[in-house]
Amino acid sequence: MPIFSSTRSRKREAASGDNPYWISFSDIMAGLLVIFILACAILLLQLIELRENTIAAQKDLMKANQVRVALLDEIADRLREQGIEVEVSDNHTVIRIPEDQLFFRTGRYAIQKEHVASVHEIGKVLFESITAPERLKYLDTIFIEGHTDSRRAKKFPMGNWGLSAFRAISIWKYWTEETEYGQSLKELRNKDDKPLFSVSGYAASRRLNEDDATADERRKNRRIDIRFTTRQPSIKDFDQVLELLPEDM
């Protein structure tokens, strides 16, 4: 009896060892397992890298905002020490030059003689502050923004839009053509090697006094704002996050 059982066992082992289909199936399963493990490892590495990039972008964005806040506060403080009062917006993105420091006559874009000194000093402080170490690299664009009151500038080319743009241009031309710091200001570039400064006109679309019925209210609307924008994370970073997320999320 033991001899017969041993013989049957050897026959089953031989049959199993000679079955090529069983060997192939085992190899396929092992290979699939290896591929699955490698795919999981690659995905994990991608997620780790993406997480690190996202954290870095978030820190960079926070730092850029901190730099902008400190920059605008410093500019306002330095000008205040020289008797030039400017206003900083609540979100620390805009420096507004009040009409007692700079205003434009109705339908005009020329800088008044009594305000030339203030405009000169504002540009100088602006230049010195933004070129301080570890600041310029966080800035994307600084806009010189011109504004008008609600009355139509009928005699001016392009109406209020053209008038507001020319007011911004007049400030830029004075800073770059009439000052000792002008050429250096003009040469400033952002991280993408694009000009740091730009000009824009808003016509009467962003009035401080919406109902500017009086001469004083209209006067306040004829103004210059200086808007600071900082570098933002690339949209590619967010696209990479979306690509890795499941479609049903």
C-alpha cells in the first residue's frame, strides 16, 4: 500500500512539472504583481514631488504677499516722513495719490507745477523701495493707473479712456525722462524679463465718488493709482494636480 501511494504521488508531481500552461500563468501573475508595485511606486513618487512643489508654490505666494505688504507700507511711511501723504488700499495692492499731492485739471493730463516736486519724490521712493534686496523678484507688474471724473471728455481723442491713459503716461514720462533715476526705473524687469512698469487708463469706471456732483468730488476722481501685482503659481501646477485625481472626484 505505501509503495502504490508513493508511485501515484510521483506521477502527479511529474505531470504538474511538465505542464507548460501552469508555469506561464504563474509567471504572468508574478509579472503583473511587479508591474503593479512599480506603478504604485511611480505614482507615489509623483504625488510626493507634486506635494513638495505645491507646498513650495504656496510658500512662495505667501512670501510674495508679505513682500508686497511690507513694500507698500514702507513707501507710505517714507513719503509721510517727507510730508507727502499717500493712501494704501485695505488689501495692500494699491497706493493712491490724493488730489492734494497730485490732481489734474478738467480735460487735462499735464502735471501741475505745484505738484512736480511731490511726483518726483514719489517716483524716487518707489524706485529705491522696490529695488531693495529680495523684493524685485517677487513683483510681476506695477501699473500706473489714470482715472477721470464722470464728465465726458468730448474734445479729447478716445474720450475719457484716452484722457485717463494720457494721465498715467504723463507720470511715467516724467519719471523716466525728467529725473536722475528715470533710466534705471525704465530698465527694471520682472522675473520673466518683461518690463516691470506698465500704464493703464480706467476712464470714469473706477471713481472714488460714484455720484461726483460737486467740483470737489470730481477733483478727487481725477487721480493716479499705483497698483502692485506679484508673481503667481503657474497654472501648470494646478493642471498636474487635476491629472492625478480620479475622474469621479
